[in-house]
Amino acid sequence: MSKKIIAMNFFLSCFTGVFLIGYSFTACQDSKDGASANDSLIRTVVNGSFDIKLEACLTCGYDWFPEPLDTSAIKLLDKSSQPNNPDPNMVGGNAIVTWRFVALKPGNYILVFNYKRPWMEEIQNTEKIRVIVAKQNATQAGTTNLKIMVPENDSVYRTAMTRYAQEGGENPLVRVRFVKKEVVVPSVTDIIRASAQAAAEHIYPAFASAGSPGVDSVVYLKVQNDTAYILLGMDIDGWAGVSVATAIVHPVVEKTLLQFPEIRHVVFGKIPG
């Protein structure tokens, strides 16, 4: 699926991992941190296939290893890799490793990937991907297909927006390419609200939101004239450092809402007056 998330530095002592549905983080090889903050969300349907792409320093001996899966629910179809090097004359560098899966049963699953050298037990980092599988027939199963706008590379985007929120400087949004992504959700009648919710949930899943479930939920949304006024849980019940979360989430929600022809402006707040 994601992706549809590359700029990065490569050092002898460090590696950069990028989840390209996509999602990434950067860490040194001697890092003891075994948990990633970049938990991500994929939505698919039964018999639907999806890709997970991670960048690894294979030439350093590092690779990503998935923890055992329930193969009756999600089955690995294929694994491949290719160099991630924009210069064909350059030797070495990182590679993009791609896993293709097929979803076999409806449900809510967590796929866990560990970054390590195969001959060592020490895990450098862990990437967790939440997969929600709906029934195949969206109409009969009581589900709705939505289209949301997401960064082409989620984790590069999240890293850039985090740095911008914390350090300032040039707004990286001017360089972010957004792509359209289809998601499946339980049947809804308010497509606009559901799309905003799905966009926020995609880029900032509630279960990963600083211990505050639901902070990415749409709690207020009204369209007046050509403007959508919206508030998320994080806009009302914030926490220390919430500026990073809003910097990440707001642009994705805004881009998604601007898909609708009746919306030309997005304001994160209530209708004045």
C-alpha cells in the first residue's frame, strides 16, 4: 500500500532506514533503542496484496527481518531488493528491500520488522506496521472506499516536519509530493469527515500518538461557503510537544480536504462567531 515513504545521509557508522509505503527513521548502528516511533497504518481488503519497502544497508550486512506471521491471515508472497542509488556509476550504498504480502482474513494485525545483522542477536531498530484487513466486497461488507492524499514517502515527510517544528527554517512542504491513496473504512455517510479522519489516522495512528488515543480523531468539522473548519483531538487536548504532531498531521488533512470541489480553503478552528 503508505506508500505509494528519498533524501538521506550514509555514514560508515550509521544507517538510514526508510519505510517507503512509506516510513523511515535514522539511527546509528550501535543504537540500543529497539522500538521505533514510526508505527504506520495500512488498510487493505481480503485477497488484496500490499508492499512494504524498507531501506537497508545490505553492503554493511544489515537487513530487516519480519517476526513470525499468522500465515493463515497474512502471507508473504515475495521478497526482492534493488539498489537505491540515483547515480548508476556509484558503487555501494543502500538498497530498497520489498516484501509483498497478501491478506487472507479480515482483522487487525501488527507486522513487526527488526533491523539487524543475521549473525548477531542485537536488534538495531524495530519497525511496526499496523494492517487493517476489511472484507473483499466493500459494498456488501458494509465498508466504504475513500481517497486520501498522503506524502509520497511518509517517514521522510514526518522526519522533515518534525525537524521543522522543532528547529524552524524553510518549510519542507514546498518540496513534498503528495499522492492519492485509496483506503477502506467501515461504511460511512459523511465522506468528507471520514476522509479527514482516515488521512489523520494514516499519518499519525492513534495507537502511536504519545499515549493519548484518539488525539488524531476529527472532533469538529463544518463546511461553510468554500471553507472547511476542522479540529482534531490534538487541537483540543494537546500535550507537551504537540506542535510536532500538528505539523505532521495538519498538511495531510488539508491536502485531503482540498480534493473535494466544494472546499477551497481549510481552517483548523471553529467557524468564527
